[in-house]
Amino acid sequence: MELVAKTLEIGVEASPETGDPALRTAPQPERLATKTILLFSAPALGQGFMFLFTGMYLLKFSTDVLGIAPGVMGVIFLLSRLWDAGSDPLAGYLSDATRSRLGRRRPWMIAGAIPVGLVFYAMWAPPLQLGSGTALAIWMGVAIILFYTGMTVFNMPHDSLAAELSDSYEDRNRIFGIRRAFFGVGTIFVFLGIGWLSSTETPRQDAQLFAAIAAVVTAGCMLLTGVFIRERPEFQGRGARKPFRAFAEVFRNPHARLLLGVFFLQQVGVGAVSFMGAYYAEYVLGDPEIFAPMMGSLFVVSLLSIPGWIWLGQRFDKKVLMLASMWIVGGALFCLGFLSEGDNMLVYAVACVAGLAVGGLDVLFPSMQADVIDYDELRSDERKEGVYFAAWAFAAKSATGISAALAGFALGATGYAVGGEQPESVRFAIRAMMSGIPLVTYGAGSLLFMRFALTRKAHDEIRVELASRRASR
């Protein structure tokens, strides 16, 4: 075991018995039933709607429909995200450490289901008696914080369970790919809902109706998964004993440390495009209405590409596919910097190419995270998926904050005029954020990722050792 760990740390794949390349054959895990993956993925359908609907429209709904001051809502969202980032590590560790007859993950998933539905409805259906003053602001602040807390209570164990369902290098692509597809289908309804609420004469009542439907569907799917999915009994009681040491081990794991760095860079690039997309459409392309179809094209193509990436993952190493995906995304987004008014068709073409590769990242990144956790078990003899996924969640949220800060600084430093004609310096800054930042972050990420040593062959060696160790328990 020590030789396996040592050779993997320096990127050399060797047999733990002989030191020669891969002389042992890893036992192939049984293929996970598709119905099991569908049962596991069901909650993502409602979550996709809830997260995107809240992120894209709750601010506008709160200011324009409920009458809350934008500054107040800004503070509420800031506090909620800070709390959300801080609660992830706690939820992840507790999920790993839980021992019950239902397993480590399912008690938390069941406990979080109904509260998530109730609090989501409360966000979109505040009592009319609260008016539009302090009482309403407090209601919204508490509801938003509780919503993200409930999602964390469910998501940390749900993410962790995804890495436990199968040891198969290839099957994990199916697990994370199908769940991502469910999430994507849920987000399609967000655009329909926003379109409806933007034109209806009764937005408050209609928002309550949408929220009620989403709450029932999502809570029902969460309960369905929590009650009927099964955990692997051999992982019971295998969580980390000391929380601070557990998180330190994430950063001592060379594969996790590298993957965290790549993921952080990627999320900075994603954030830059997300925050600048609307500005790019209006002030560079001269057509604010192109923003939705531009992002929609990227999103739909990424969703449709998922089956193809799952198929490719059966035939090629994840490292090769990941590098190709990052190069394509970075290169495609870089092209946006050279487009201008009238280039709408080229914008859609670039978005589709980028979306094709984004689908690969959505499938492969979490699948590789699960492989990294197997390496941690080899070293520590613990199963602490919750700690690892909490670390990745914290990296994503930190990167989003940096992207937001970069966007605000770039606009402010170049003389952005609210609601007015923008100087050329602002348009240059927007182009740089939309194309230059992704080129740098995805380019740097791909260079860093070339050092990633946990290939298919290396993972087979890990599975050989783990299978032997588990059999002897």
C-alpha cells in the first residue's frame, strides 16, 4: 500500500507488489443499475429550478414586486452566501461522522427535504401583512439564510453519496452525468417562469404558485431518494475522527490539492462570464436581448452533450478529455473578445462550441473528485467524502466572490456610467473580462492539470489495494 501511495504521489503508475507498471488487474465493479442512478438524481430536477430561479430573479422580485430597497437585499444576499460557505464544512464533516441504522447520508437527506420546500415557498410568498418595511426585510433575510442552510443539509450528504455509489472509474461518469442532466432540465423551467413573471399583471400571486409547485416536487424527490436509496454498509463509521485534521488532509492529498487549484481557476473564469454577460450583450454587441439566447445556447448544448461525454468516458482517460474540454472552453470564450455589433450568429456559434465542452467539465470534474477520494482512503483508511466536497464547494464560492470583485473593479476603474453611453475603456474592460479572463484561467488550469497523475491505470491500482483491504475487514 505504501508503494502505491508513494508512486501515485509522484505520478508514476506501478504495481505495489513488483514496482512494474500495472501488473495486477483490478476487479471490475458491477455496473450500477440505471434505475438506481435515476432514483439518486431525482432531487436535482427541483434543485436546478430552485437555485437558478433564486439566483436570477429573487433580487428583482424583492425590489420591484415586494418593494425592498436594493441595498438591503444586497446585504441579505452577502450574509447568506457567507453563512452558506461557512456551513458547508460543518455539514460535510457531520455527514461523514454520522452513524445510524439508515447510514451516514440518508438521515440528513430525509431531515432536509421538507424544510427546503417550506422555506423556498416562504421566500416567494411573504405575508401581505408585513408590508414593505423592516418586518418584510427580516422575513426575507431569515428565509434566504434558512433556504441555503436547508440545501446544504441535503446537498453535502447527497454529493458525498454520489462518490460512494460505485467504485467504477467509468460508472462515475454516468452517475454525475445523469444527475447533471436532471439539474439542467430543472433549470429550463426557470426561463419559462421568469418570462411569465415579467409579463403577468399578478407577479406576486404567480410567484407563489410557481414556488408551491417547486416546493412540493423538490421535497417529494428528496424524500423519495432519502427513503429508498441504499448506502454501502462497509463505509459506516469510516468518517474522520478529528475535523481539523480531516480538512488538512484534503490539502495534503496531492491529487486533491491539484484538482482544487484547477477547479478554482475554472470557477473564476465561469464567474467572469456570468457577471459580465449582460454587459457584453448590451454595450459590446449593442443588443441586450441577445443575452438570454446566448447563455441559453451554451446551456442547452452542454445539456445535450452529456450522453456523448459519458460515452467518451467509457473509452478514453478522463485526464485527456478534461484537457480537451478546458482548451475548447477557453479558446471559444476568447473569441468573444473579437466580436461586435451584428455578429449575432457568430456569438451563438461560439456559445454552442463552448457549451459542448462545458458539458464535458460538468461530467468529468465531479467524477474525478470521487477518484481522488479513493486515494484518500488508501492513505488514511477513512471515507470522508463530505469533507472533500465541502472543500470543493468552498473553492467554488470563493472563486465566485473574486469574479464579482473583479467585475465591479473593472467597471468602476474604467468609468462605467450607469444607464448611459459607455466609453471605449469600459467596452475594452468588458471584452477583457468576457474573453481574456477565461483564456487565462482555463489556460493556466490546463497547464496545471497536465501534472495530474490519477489516471485510469493508477485508479485501477488503488481499487486493487482497497478491494483487498475491505475483504479482510
